[in-house]
Amino acid sequence: MSGETARWWKEAVVYQIYPRSFMDSNGDGIGDLNGIADRLDYLQRLGVDVLWICPMYRSPNDDNGYDISDYQAIMTEFGSMADFDRLLAETHARGMRLILDLVVNHTSDEHPWFIESRSSKSSAKRDWYIWRDGKNGAEPNNWESIFNGSAWKYHPGSEQYFLHLFSERQPDLNWENPEVRAALYDMMRWWLDKGIDGFRIDAICHMKKQPGLSDLPNPQGLRHVPSFERHLNYPGLLDYVDDMCRQVFNRYDIMTVGEMNGASAEQGEDWVGERHGRLNMIFQFEHVKLWETGHRRSPGAGLDVMGLKHIFTRWQTLLEGKGWNALYVENHDIPRVVSAWGDDGRYWRESATAIAALYFLMQGTPFIYQGQELGMTNTRFAGLNDFDDVAARNRAAQLRERGMDEAQILAFLSRSGRDNARTPMQWSDGPHAGFSRAQPWFAVNPNYRTINAARQLDEADSVFNFYRALIRLRKATPALVYGRYQLQLAEHPHIYAYTRSLNDQRWLVLCNLSAQELQVDPHRLALARWRPRLGNYPQGGEPQRLRPFEARVYRA
């Protein structure tokens, strides 16, 4: 089956919602499901087709909802199941679809399954989680949690340790146990039978554990060995995925997207190749890690455009005719892209729109994270107490133990922290950015008076309206959905250019990803043969001159 086979989820544009920070309807300072329902007309005006809602299940909120205590109940702060049913119905009534986060690598330590599992070594659900005896008076092995500290927590009541790759309040489920899988499949079918349109599967790469759970090499003699890269994609993981698809996903016409940290483009077809019948798409992390690695080495050094070309082009070409890409540059786990890749000062609008054009028109399904369509930026943190994220708090404690001073820690977390993406949505220049009538659960970014939806809706050249134009263009143009991708100007260090072609249609996307004015050889791209269709600067001027962060979309 060809990768260009038409499917509704290939032609869709997805909007990710972090419900705690999207819209508060009842004045308690916390976003909720009715707040999302109240903003459906805004999302319809933007032009998106699918809403992806981050976890809204019952949770004690140790990790902002990714620690689930009841998969079939709604977090009290977010509303009720009746509120969810209304949201689902109103979404469908507007011709949009809705997918949910599926968090099945771990649960909350308050989930009834874990409460029963920890009750005794002879519990019927003991093997639903991963328990081990200590070793030499310490943890079963030397693994560090992804959120720092040991990956094991001791439970005095049953005198063993349980594994938690994330927070100590997120015990990992034992996917080796068929009873666990059967219970999870029942839950998935319950939601799909309710009428949702698919799942984004959280941390799917971690579900298969290292056989034997042995110590990791420790040449530095660390108490806990950083082990994130060691916990990804063990052989046998795809067997779990095949089972999940056979038992659940392939029985429905839905969208499935796996969070696949550690996956290479060479492995992409194994996950999303249509001949395998597994997932529709995966979120790969290579372009995210490119920025993270470069920024650690040289903060403020700017975007590695050559590295980005290599990563995106490899994914585009290796999945051509075989599978499908998920296209994204922001989500709830990474800093705001205009601050990370662009210039959130002088060229804020230009860089926000250039990045949008860059990724949005490649082959794949585009994802927009809430506020990205407004060009929302990283926020300001006055001190370490301003951080809410459990990973940031743990990281701060670790860096303090290593001797880093408070100012250095603050600077590091201000650039890299997940809280940057979790500030309340900036709806207006009114109190609390129009997000709530009360003090929000997390501080609003101070720049909400100039960056907000109310201001941008009717500004012709706003970031919001540039995203609207991209969505309209993509929907009207099969070549920009199914067409072949080909990199152009591969050797240029700051210009990202590519073509999309299908039958007799050809399109050119040309982006200057720097704050410098650049020259393009008009003969290299035969610019005289192309007609401009969309740009983030006023038309006119010299075709061969690209202004700072200028993006142009041409049709042959």
C-alpha cells in the first residue's frame, strides 16, 4: 500500500490542548473542559480538524495529569464526564474530531491497581507492576529516573522496591503481564466506543524494559546512572504494539500517534509503514534534541539549519511512499519554538511565521500546540520557586547538589524548562490574559498585553492569520499533502528550501532562518518560473533578496 494512499488523518491539521492552561470557565484559575468547549469557534476559525487533549483523567497531579488514578473518570478540576460528553458532541457537530492522550507506560501510585499491588507480595495484582528486592542494602540497580534521582522507590509495607522511570509517584506497569494488557485494552475500547477519534500514546518507547534489569556501566562511580537513552525501544516492544493494534486500534477508523523518543528515520517504517498495519504516525525527537544539544554547548548560538535539513529530509525521504510523518515544532514538553529557534525580540512575528511555513508544508500531518498560532514565547522566571514542573524541581535540586549556584540554575531552567510551554493561553490584554477571572494556577507570561488572540484575530499580518492561510492553502492543494518532498539549496547554511510535487503540480517553500538579509541565486531555483502564493513579508522587492526570517511559498 502506498504512503500516498488517501486517509482523513493525513489531510487533517491537529491542535494540541493542555487543558489546565487553555481556558477557565468557572473562575477557579484552572482550565477545564467547558473552557475548551467555549473556545471551539476560535479553533474552527483557525481551521484545525482534530483536537488532541492532554490527560484530563482523574489524577493527583504529581506530573500534571500524566499520573492517572482512574482512566475512566474526569479530573475534578476539569469537570465531569457529562462535560466531556458535551465537548465531544460539540466538537463533532463542528466537523472536527477529538483524540486523547493514552498514558499506559505507568499509572499514579493512587490508582486502585497499584494500591492493590503494593498491599502484599501475594497480591493478585503484585505482578501488574515491577517489584524487586533491594541489593546490598540499596536499590535493585543503579538506574536514574528520567526525572532525576533513583528509578526505584522502597515500599516499607511490602519490603520491596517498585520501578518508576518517571516520577516516584508514577509506578511503571508490567507490560509482560497479559492481564495488564487486557485491562488496558478494555479501557481503550471503552473510550473508542464512546466516540473519540483516536489516541496519542505517551511514552510508548518505554513500555518494554531491559531484560534482567541489570546495572548500567558506571565508570564515573555515580550513585544513580543517567539512563534515559538506555530505556528506549528494546526488542520486543513492537510485539506489544502489534498486540495493541490487533486487539484495539485496527478495529476502528481512528488516528494513532506514538511518542517515540529515540526512534531513527531508519526505524520509522517499522512503526508507521502502512504494510505493517501499526501506528499512523510517530513523534520523533531528533530535531528537538538537535536544539537541546546545541544550546547546552553554546547558549544562544541559534538554530543549526544544516542539522535540521539533515534530520527532516531523512524522515521525509525514508518514509516516502511507505508511511507518514507527524510534523511538529512545539508541544507541552519543550520550550516555545520562537524563543528556541527564532528571535522572540526584534523579529518575533517574522521568525514565528517563517518556522510555521518551514514545517507545516512538508509531507505529513501538521500539529499546532496551543498558543503557537499566536507566537507565544518563553516566559520569565524570577526565581526557582516559580517553577511548577516536577522534572524542573528535581533537576534544580540535582544541580544544586553538584555545586551550581541559584542564578546559573535559574538561567538553565529558564531556557530549557517545560513550564515555558504551560503558561496560560493568552486570549486578550485583559486581567489574567482573559484566561480566568481568578488568579491562574500558573503565572501568565508578562507579554500577554501585546501577544494575544483578541489582538491578532483581525490583524491581516498576524501570526494567527498566517497559520490560517497555511491551513487553507494546504487543504486546497493535494500536492502540499501528498506530494513528494525534495530538498533544495542543500549546502546553504541559513536557507531551508524544498519543493513538493504531485503530478503536474509543483510548489516551492523558501525560508530564511536567520536574522540576516540573504541573497539567493535566482537561477539556482529558476525563480522567474515561480509565482508567489504566500509570504510573511509584503510582496514586492527583489526576488533574489530574502529579508530576515522571510518565508515564501511559490507555485510553479
